[in-house]
Amino acid sequence: DTAVSQTPKYLVTQMGNDKSIKCEQNLGHDTMYWYKQDSKKFLKIMFSYNNKELIINETVPNRFSPKSPDKAHLNLHINSLELGDSAVYFCASSPRDSLYEQYFGPGTRLTVT
Amino acid sequence: AQTVTQSQPEMSVQEAETVTLSCTYDTSESDYYLFWYKQPPSRQMILVIRQEAYKQQNATENRFSVNFQKAAKSFSLKISDSQLGDAAMYFCAYRSGNAGKSTFGDGTTLTVKP
């Protein structure tokens, strides 16, 4: 009965590889997000989708591409991984109404070697 | 653009005592929402408390309460009767009433001493 789930929880890969992180929410929410938390624990939004439509796209390298096949899923694909991509990536969801908080997944710790 | 500032990178409190974490924000919007999230070592982000900007009454949730000063754009979190399980990183977040985008502060690491 997990609300927001992410796979994998840990990902270790080499520079130059392409990898994907998957996110699913079973809360019936309309909006989903990707956040990056760096080594200093700073949390920055990357993307937001509402009903499969991209609504927020912060300054993120083109190597990062989100994909939302349906409103319950938001995947993050990263091409040509770099050392600086090492971080914890959080998926979150919320009802469209801004009154409500965001529900976060457990995070995916990505380590690029 | 909205900014959220948490001026205390680290705080510590004795078990059973009270601690206040500060948060200030900058915005030109009138419709917005404020949140405090907790991130324990498990790294799961957990909502602690929320405040609607149009409400004057400060939100409370058990041992957690906020001091919301809209004119000063201040939103501090008070934790009463601190417990060991309160040890975590606390993030203040601003959410626009229009776009739904959230901006997070840089976090405050709270240590609870037994």
C-alpha cells in the first residue's frame, strides 16, 4: 500500500552510462515532481507534470528527460551520466490544489563513479 | 522568484525542552502556502505542519506549532517537549497558490540530546 514508490532505491553506475529511475503513485494525484537533493542536502525541484503534461522545467541539463506515460507514473531518464549527477533523487506527488502538501517517495541514491 | 531562507544550519536541544527553528521567505504573491517537512536519517520526507497564508491563526499539530508572521514573512517552527525521534533535518517550504511549485529552504539539522 505504498503511496509513492521509486525504483531503484540505490543506483551505482559509471560515467557516460544512461540510466532511468521510475516513480509510481497510487494516491490518485494529478501532479508529480522530481527533486534533486545534493550532498549538502539542498533540495531543488527539477520537473513537474500535471496529468502527463510538463508544467515546471527548471534549469536542468538536457541530459535529463522526464517521461510521464500516465498520471500515476513519472520516470526520469538520464543520459551520459556525469560525476556531478551523484545525488538523491526524490519523486513526489500532490493533488493539483496547492493547499495540499507533497507526498515524497523514499528517494533514489545515485552514485556515478 | 520566491526564496526561502533558513538561517540556522544546525540546532540542538535537550530532550523534553523546546526549540524554535526559523524560516523567512520572500514573495510578491498574496496566495501561498507554507510547510515544514522533516527528513530523518532514513531520508524519507515527512510533512510536519502546514499553514495557509490567508489564515491568521497559527497552525498546531500536537507538539509542533508555528509562529506565522505574514507581514514579516516569517514562519518559524516550535517543537515542544522534544523527543529523541525529533532529531532530523527540517525543511521549510513555500508553495505558490498559482503554479503549485514548491521552493525549499536549505534545511536545519536538529540534534536532540538525551
